[in-house]
Amino acid sequence: MPSLGGRVDNCHRHLWDFPLRTSVPCGFRFRLVGVPKTQKDDSSLYLMGWGVPTYDALYSFQSLLQSRDGQPGNGIWNYGRYSFAEMDRLINIMKNELDTTKRTAAIHAALKIYREDIPHIPVHHQMIPWAIQKGVNTVHMANNQLEVKWVKLD
């Protein structure tokens, strides 16, 4: 995993090594809470599974990082209440720009902000293995979807 820098790296290392601890030696304390508390914005740390069925960056950016402003879809999974005007501006470009070069530039700029601002600290990467019958081979897709076109019978 790439370095996230200083205090974040230290926390990530300790959280990964001791996933059920309630405190780690980097200045944070944690209390395990259920989903209703996150839905009421009453939690600063949460574990979330996320997949992108559209393969489009906008799906994640709008849902996870756009400021909540009451508009449909904006920040609906932004439980950390992250808000940054430049990120919002870039997400709005992604929503409306038809020129692929300009839209891709907005995505790249938003990714750069994401790497530098660190609105999320990854503490867990979920792997979902599949079991399959002998003689049947397929590609395990990153979105955990079975693509029939990739299934091969021996």
C-alpha cells in the first residue's frame, strides 16, 4: 500500500495490526457503533463496502465526496461530512462535461485532491473469493460481478 504520510501511516499500521482495538498509539480513540449512528452523522470512523456498477468515477465522487447540499445524490454516503469547494466544483464538471478530455482532466484533478487531502483513511480491503466447479474458469472482476463472456469451460 502506498504511504499516506506521517500520522496517517502510523494509524493505518496500528489499525491494520489490531483491527478490534478501541485506541491506537497515534492520538485517536474509537468506539464501535452500528449503522444507525452513521446515518445520523454521529460517527467519525466507519467501515463501508463500496462498488461501482457503472465503472464511472462520478458514481464514487458524487456519493462519497461531494458536499451534502440537499440535491439528489450529492454526498448521500458522505458520512465523514467531507466538504471542499474545489472538489465540489470538479464533481459538477464530471456531471455535466461532454468533452471527454475536459471531463478526464476534472477526474484527474479530483483524484489529486483526494490523494493530498486524505478524506478517507483505508483500514481494510475486502477480498471476496469465489468457489467454482472444476473445469470452469472465469475472471474474478474487481466489482465482484460475474461476466458470462469471461467464463470458459474446459
